[in-house]
Amino acid sequence: MIATTAMEEIVNFIANQNPAQVLEFKASASTKKRVFKLINKSKTKQLPKKEQAELDSYLVLEHLMRLAKIRAYQILTLKLKKIE
């Protein structure tokens, strides 16, 4: 998935709020369980439209958070280099 300008703006906004907390963020156990359930279900049969849309939204959010974590790491790394 290619990051759009809008996605980049959102990623930068999230990453700049508190980069350390962004890096530490993990989805809840219940969210992980639901996502894995949808993924496994999609491997064995076609999901109903509502569940496919739910899975698609989880995948977009996961991508967004990965980008935010990368950006947060870059922000923290730059701050450390400035201190040195």
C-alpha cells in the first residue's frame, strides 16, 4: 500500500504527539483475537461484506500504525542525535 499525502499527514500527526508512546502501542488482546479470527475465516471461505470491510479497515489501521511507529522512531533518533 502506498502512503498518500493525507495518510502521511495523519502518520506525522500521530507520531509527533508522543513518539515513545506510539512505539509502545500494541492492540488489545480482544482486537488481536478478532483480527486473527477474520483472517483465518477469510482463508477458508469468503467473508460476508460486513466482515470483509471490518478486516480491510483493520489492515489499513495496521499499516497506518506501522508508518506512525517508523516515523516516531525517526523523530526519537533525530532528538538523540541532537543531544549528542
